[in-house]
Amino acid sequence: MRDIAYPPVILAAKTGFRLLGQRFTMTGTEHVPRSGGVLLAYNHIGYVDFVYGGLAANPSGRLVRFMAKRELFDHALVGPLMRSLHHIEVDRGAGVASFRTAVEFLRRGEAVGIFPEATISRSMELKEFKTGAVRIAAEAGVPVVPVIMWGTQRMMTKDHPKDFSRGKTIALTVGEPLHPTGADPAAETAELRAAMTELLDRTIRDYPAEEQPPGSWWLPASYGGSAPTPEEALRLDAEEKRRRAERRVNKSTK
């Protein structure tokens, strides 16, 4: 797959990271194979996760094709960029096309990125997973590599103002590959989620304490932070979904 835009985008992103004085801690990146199809499964805590997620595969020299919602591809500025990087458009109302595209990419030896939670987690903990990740990997016959990001939520996420101030630490923890067969997608999805839960716990505990003091809004309530509990987050998600539905109705009646 020809990549004209990706290398300069990576260079620009790394320049931005330096200008922001960001520190990176990355562990387990050796688990990303240097060749062959691989599906990277990420937690989803902020709007800039796409920008930072690819770093997990960077030491292996891989470019990640992220599966992303259609709205990004419809955007006048973001859309052309997403297509130039060969990311995969996901229409949540008709996911068969994106499933097939992801499988095709993986069979051609590409690295594909997916967010099994589908949407950003307000609680900063893992939401329930969709089974798409293990089904795609099983269909393509490739491993799933779990990846946890931490710190990206501090810059841009739901319900909080943007904060691109200098000096933040960004942590990425990569786990050992899993090899789903598709025999039991629900059980294999639970296995993936359990692996990522353990990685998330380790990443949060290893994160610099001075950057996430007790009560921090970006820290899960179960770790002493003030982020919504998973139950509260579900309620907020439902309210957001209802407001969006109302806006669509209002727009269609105008």
C-alpha cells in the first residue's frame, strides 16, 4: 500500500510532541510483529487516541490503519487526511463493509487498529467490548495485540476543556498477542478485555504519581480519582445518545 501522506504526518506529530514537552513511557512494543497482518486493540479515553495509538507500532516500523467512525471521513478537513492515511471508515449502522475491509487489509499484511469499546470511556475504565475485534482477527487469521494508552485523556476528552499545556506523560503498554479462533467470540472477547484490564491497572499504577494526585478528574473513581463511575458513565452516555437523537429529529423537521 503506497503511503505518501503517512510519513510526513508522523514527522509533524513527533515535532508536536516535542514542542509540547511530552514524555513517553512505552513498554511491550516488542509484541507488535514486524511483518504480517496484526490487529491492535486499544482502549479509548480521548479524542487524540488516534494520534498517539500508532506509536505502539512505531518501534516495529509499522503504520497502523485505524477503524474510525464515518463522521470523521465526512469532515471537510479531517476526511481527506483519514483517507490519505488509508484508515478504515466504519458506518455503525452497516458494519459489514468495514468488517470486510479490515479483514482484507489484514490478509494483505497490514496493521489495523480498533477500539473494541467503540466510544470514549467517561469513567476512564474499560467499557463493555464489542465482539468485532476477535471476529475480524479470527476471519483474517491474525493475532490481536492489546494496547493500553494513558495520559491522552488529559488533553482532549468528553466533558472537559482541551488542555495542551506542556509536560504531560503519555504511557503506552502493549500486551502479548492473543490468537482468537472465532469458535466462541463472546468468550474470546472476554479474554481480550481481561488482558486489557490487567494492562490498564499496571499502566495506571506505574504512571507518575505527581501527575495524577488523588481526586484527579482523569483518574478512575476506583483509583481515588473523580472520574464518573462506570455506572454514572453509562447514564451520561445514555443522556448524550438521547440528545443526539433529538438533534437529528429537529434537524430533519426543519
